[in-house]
Amino acid sequence: MILPDNIEACHIIILELIQQVNTLTALAEKQAIIIKHQGAKIKELEARLNQNSQNSSKPPSSDFNKPAKKTRSALPKELKKQGGQKGHKGSTLKMVDSQDADNVIPLKPERCKCGKRLKRQPMVIHSRRQLFDIPKPKLIITEYQQYSCSCPECGKTNYGVYPDQIKAPVQYGVGIKSLTTLLSVKFHLSHQSISELFVDLYKQPINSATIQSNIQTASKHSDETLEHIKSELLKLANIHLDETGLRVKNKKYWLHVASNEMWTYLYAHKNRGRKAIEEEFLEIYNYVGTVTHDSWETYWSLKKANHSLCGAHILRELVALIEQDRKWAPKMLNLLIKLYKKNKGGKQIDRRSSEWRQYKQICKAALEEEPPPVKGARGKPKSTKGRNLAERLLKYQEEVLRFSREVDIPFTNNQAERDLRPAKGKIKVAGS
């Protein structure tokens, strides 16, 4: 570049160059910020694409044709030998007394190999064998015949009275109503499959509207049973809570569950939050035991209860963060698994233990490692999933570690998830 002899002209050129440098520097800084945000977004999208049943709450069925990435299992599996476990009560088929058999068929020899007839010889039972089978299915048809007669005194016609349950010329009995409801609700058969089964077994088709009517009738008569289940749940020291989405009459609903290993209360509601609990299970607000859940904000409204957070959910989130090379995530995962194993061995910790202090240290290290929240154009600043998890772990340390400090508090919320699973299975089997 040739500079002019005029000093003022040189000065102007230098100022222009300085301005260009400043402009390019500002542009580079702006591009660096954009690249940084794009890099974070790419990582977030990659993490979302790599989600599977091991590192998120996605069900194992979503891994179909997309095998889950081989990572360490979040929760260690207990090694068990094949076959019946210790304490398992078998159900081997046992022979009954001859007088309890429905049919007895004597098998008597007629001739000896030498040709001698044996029919009149004294015989004794040498051995017995029994065949257990079901009778050939058959519908039992009961006809009620209503008679009438005239009174010889006043001439009025009198009629025989049908039983209360007989309301139509032709109808199904309570046995068929119960069976169709059981096949649909308990065994998840579609209406079409139930109809086909009735044709195969009884040569009698049964239509979908009748099956649905039977289910609704059973539901109307279940109020007393449901109230009993709710009252029994409220007596327990610990219950599990969860919810999942489904469709009712083509509208989005939520299936809620409160359960333990003995009792399960399920109810559907169009609301996922507090309104569902207030309308269907208001009594739970007086529950004083421990509720295990996945930290859905609605459950924190149960102020009288203690809370325990599902460890399996936390482990899956930690596995996802380990795949993103977060340094604090494996430390927290190893600590929780260590406490889980201690708990399985019957040991508890307290707030003065080294594990309790270590937990806090890992949470603080996580907050230093995770990037700070980014303020957007509107709304609250957006945090990474790792930071959200670290803040939640620190805020709810008591609830996360409750399983390690108290007897009979479960590490996971698997009980509730298992109780919700049949409804999902029914949707897949029945197609609706």
C-alpha cells in the first residue's frame, strides 16, 4: 500500500483502517457467540437424537429397530440363578382322591396272554392316573316362562314375576358380562378378539357395543371397591404416584395411579395437575406417609406427606450426561449406586456421613461445570438439562437420599410405572 505524502491524508487512512479493524473484531466476537450457541444447540440436538430407554424416560419399545447404545446399566441387576427362586411356592399338579374325580374309568384286563379269559377273576387297583381338562364350553340357556291366570273372585288377571335381573326378552347373564369385562380390562383383548373367542368357544358372536356396555356397567358397580382401595392406600407407610397420557374418546387424557405392591388405584382425568387429584383423590392431601414420585410439580402440593424421588429417573439423566462427557455425572451416579447397594444390604446413612457431604460437593461441582442460564428474548433464562438436574439434586437432597436413610423406602418408582404399563399395552393390542 502506497501512502500519500500528505500527513492529513495518511491520518484519515489510518483512522479508516482502525475503524475497519474494530468492525471486523466486533463481527468476529458476534460470530464467536453465535458459533458457541450453535455448538451448544448441536450438542443438545445430538443428545436428543441419542435418547433411548437407558438414558431417558423413553420406554424400551421406542428402541425398536434402533438398538440402545451400549452403555453401563444405570441400576445394577441382581444376579439370579435360572428357575424357581428361594421361597417360591410351586404349583405342581397333584392327584386328587378317587371320590373327588368327576369321572372314573376302570381299565380291567380281559384276557391273559395265554388266552385265558379273566373277566370273573378278583381284581385290585394296581395304579391310578388322572387327566385334568376343561369341559367342552357351552352356553347355559335358562328360559323363564311367565304364567298368568284370572282371579276366580274378582276376575283380575295375575302374572308371574320375573327376577329383577331379567329385563329383556333375550339378554346375557352376569357370567358373560363379567368374563367379557375381564378379557378386555385384565387381559387386554380387543373387542374383535373377544367376539372371535366367543364364536370359537360358544358359537355365539358378541358385538362391540355389548362388550363396551358390560365394561361400563362393571365400572358403575365398582365405586365401593374403589373407595376401599383408596382407604387402604392411605393407611400405608409408602405409596407410589405417577401419570401417563392416553386418549379417551379421541381427546387427550391422563391416567393417574396411586399404588403399592398390594393396592392399585387408577383414574383417568383430562387434567394432569392438581385438579385431577382434587376431583378424584382429594383424601390424599391428608396422607402423612411417604410418596415416591418423579418430581412432577403437582405431587409437591401434598404438604403433609414426606417425599422420595425416583432414583431410576435420576440415573437415566446421569447416563445421558455421561455420554456428553460431563465430569460430575459419573461421580454422582457411582455415589447413588453405592448407597443403593448399602440400602440393599440393610445399611442406612445419616446427615453426618461422608456420603451426605460428598453428595453436596458433587452438586456444587456440577453447578461450576454446567454453563450458566442463557437469557432469551422473553421468559426465564434457559438452563441446560445438566444444570437443571444439578439444581434439583441440591434442592431436594433430603428427598433424593431418603431411600438411604429410612427403612422400607424404595429407590425407584417402578411400582407405579408397572401399574400404568397394562393400560399402554391395551392401547397397543386393541389399537385404541
